[in-house]
Amino acid sequence: MQPVIAYSPSDEALHRLVRIASGNGPHARRAADFLLAWLDAEDHGGWDPRDLSFVDRRTAQDILDVLKSVHKCPASLEYPGMTREIASLTRIWRGPRPQFPADEHF
């Protein structure tokens, strides 16, 4: 028998945002910007809160639900069981990481 996993509203919102960001709908880039900025704003750029006014109500509410959970993990957003999906979002929206030559020692 499989264990039952209880998701919080922010977990459900997170999964919806990842689905939106993985698609090519009108809110995909804004959802991806939010998710990737929380993952690592220095690497992926920041998120503009004004984006909330450019997405539909459900997407805006999902972003707000995830933001409400910040007190649980203030340093970074946790993506339990979603490593592949997040890696895919990074490739889609931010491209491959540049490869730098190894440091030469003189």
C-alpha cells in the first residue's frame, strides 16, 4: 500500500505553477520567472511583483500561496520530487549554463 502524501495549498500551487511555466501559454514566462528567481535570484534574475497584474487570478493566487510559505523555508524554495521539472524550466527559460575554460596556473 502506497503512503498517502498530504499536500498543502502552497504545494498544490507550486505544482500548478511548474505546469504553467513548462507550457507555452500566456503566463508561462511570468510563472517561470517567479519560480527561478526564488530558486536562485543571483543566477536566474529577479522576479517583478508587478507580474501579478499580468496573469490570471488563479496564477496570481498560486504565486501568493507559494509566497505565504516563505516562513517555512526562507533561504530557498524547496521543490520536493520536482528536480527534473525545475532543471527543465532552467534550460527552457535560461538556456544552458556557459562553459568556462579551466583556470590556467602560471
